[in-house]
Amino acid sequence: EPFRRTPHRALAGRASRPSAGGVRRVAAHMAAAKAAVAAPPTPVQCSSEAAHDLQEFFEVLPPGEVVGWLGGDGDVSVVIGGGRTGRRALWMFADTLMSKFDRAREARWFRGVKMPHSTVAIVDIDEDHHCAPPQFIWRRDPCSGEAVSFFDLPPEEATEFLAWPVAAIASRDGASVLVLAQRIVRGSCMEVAGTTFLAMTDVASQDDPLQWKYTPYDVGSPELTWFSSIFFSSPADHTDDTVYILGHGPAPGGGPPSPCSDTVLAKASLADLLAGDWSRTEFWVEPGAWASKPEALRPLGLPSWETTCTWSDALGLWYSFNIPPCGSEVFLYTAAEVTGVWTKLKVFEIPPRFLGKSMIAYAAKAHPELEGLRRATDKVSSSMPLGQLTRCCESCRCSGEGEETELVFTYVCNSLEDPFTEPGGGILFGDGAMCLERRIYWPRFVRVWARRRP
């Protein structure tokens, strides 16, 4: 059963959506089953805080009567080359609200809102680690001029399916990007029909993302998906292009893969995947053993669905953030080895204003390129334009042996309401809905301070 409750249910003309009660019953069943297994102690200790500086940095709203980017989910970021600085963060979003912004009402216009299934943003980063505000980018229909998805499938498939981006990885030289997407049945309530990879092999030489070319191809099957996360298996070895891919098999008790499914693991050459070659992929079946066929896969002790898995040099650990289905807490999972023992620690509580019977939080994803960044106004420097971010120095708790290291993640909150049946468009489109303090369907930034336990 899908766990996403996004405004595109109604906006895309979809007739049904899963019940919140059913989702919560499954989530409670999962929690009870996992509680029966004694968890090992976590090797880290943490504190966290809402990252208001990063939140304000992301505050780029369309002016006046202009249709623009007004929120999206699925936010994942990678660092690529090109642009005026030679280093850029590429953010990719899934379902996106495109409309006008009414500053007087602090609200999105509901009339005429469009919802492409993918958009992107570019953030320039210079040699001094200054970070410019995001530039949101989407494609337009050549006839109507209306916003359409940045990523799409070939015409012969696009009438039946859409590509919904979840995860991505950039090549070590920043020249290429591989995007992992859910293959969704159009008109359904997020019915996942498989996995589509989108290979972009020349993003550095073209400054304008609208000029990028991508090649879609399918991997796995509806019963075994591979879109949840992708990352280098040896982050420090720049000669090794082996990547790990997180996937999911059937849900507990049968049925298609879901957030309740165990996470499974594959590995492949990124060069192969960028070339559209899945044939040499190997699958983890037991400690130290990989197979050429995806049979009898061993589950990882890491929950995932749309997530990130990242290596921290400072902690000497892999880490991943996770919000359980219909949960109100964000957990930090850590492990010394991806195929080893994962432990979890609660690091953040979703604010009550983003919870309730009509709300849900999901998609907790790390953004390492934002670690240690501050706004220029937070420093005693006048050499940087206002509104930019700069890497921290003496003013914050820089990591060192036995000291704290900074981790940054985002999550998204969303509404279960149907805006077509709610007065004034409900909490997505009503008066004050774009007030930053209570705005939903927008990345929320959190900073975590972590250190290894003695």
C-alpha cells in the first residue's frame, strides 16, 4: 500500500487514495514486530535543531503574477560540475506545485495550479564554499507553455507510466548523473510498476539543465524494485566506481513492494549503469557472498523507501535518516559496514504543527554538501553577497577527533486533505498556508550534531 499522501491525488484527477487508518495499522504491526528484536546500543550520541539559516536560504518565491515553484517532495541532491563556479549542487524533486504566490494572503493560488512530476534546482558553490540561492528549473509544454515534468518516459510509454525521481548519484568527476525513479502507473494512487533509471552523461559541459539529455531504461520488476538509494561502496577510493543500490521485495504477507518491505542490496559499476547495462549487477545473499541472480536475497537491517545512505569520515560510520510510516520521529541509523549491524537513535521530533490526522511526514534525506554552511550575514565578513551561504569556521562546532560533526537532512510534511473538497483549498492553498512557520509540502531543514560515544 502506498504511503504517500500528496496533493497530486486530486490535482492529477486520481479517484482513490489509501486510508490513513490502514497505513497506521500496518505501521503499528511493523513497530511491534521489530520491537521484539533486541536492538544493539548505538555508537553515536546526537543533538539536533531546526536549521533556520538553511531554511531561509531556500526561500526563493516567484514574484508578482508569475507562475513559479511553490513546493515539492522527494528532494534529493548531488554535487556536479559545470556552471560559473565549476561546482554545483543539483536538487531533484518529484511532484511539484506550480502556481502563483499571493503575498498578501501568504498563499499559493489554487486556481490554475499545475503539478509536474519532477523539477530540479541548481545551487552554485564557489571555491571558497560560498553557496548561492537555488534556481528552480522546470520544462514547459511547447504548445501551452505550462509547466511539465523535467523527466519523462518515451512517448510510447508516457501515456501509461510516469517517472517519479527518488534517488540519484553523480559520477566522481561530476560530469554524469544517474537518477533512480519509481515507475508509477498514471491515474493510480502511487501504484509502483517497477523502477526506471535515467542516465545523464554530460551535465558538466551544459550550464542550462534544460539542455541536458537523459536516457531512461527499466531495471528489476514490479516485485523487486531498485529506486530507494544509490551510493559509492568505497567513498574514499576514487578509482572504484562500484555503487550500492537499495531495493525492496514483496511486502510482508505478500503484495507489491512497499515501505514495509525489507531492504535488499545490489552492487554494480556506475559506468555500466550510466551506459544502460544492468546485466553485471550482483546481489547480496549473505555476509561476504554476492550472486548474479536476485534470488534468496538477505535483508539489510536498514529501513528505506526513499532515503540516502552516506559515509561520514568524522564518525567512521555509514548513516541514514528514516521516518517510519505515519511516524512523528526521525531516527538516525548508523553502521560500520553497509552489510553489518545497523543501530538507530531518535534525533528529531516532527513539530506538532506538522502532524495530526490530516498530515504526514516522510522522505528524510541527507545533504552532505550543506554541512558546515552558514549565511554570509552570520559571519564577520563583508566580502560575500547577502543571501549566500559560506562554510563555517570558528563560530561553530567543527568536527575533530572526539568532537561533534555536523549532519544536515531535510524532510517533507504533507496533507491528507483533498484540496478540491476543502474550503479555500485547505491547508495547502488556504490563507497563510505559505507562512514559513507552518508551510507544508516544502523541504524542512534540520541540523544534527553527532559524535562517537567514548
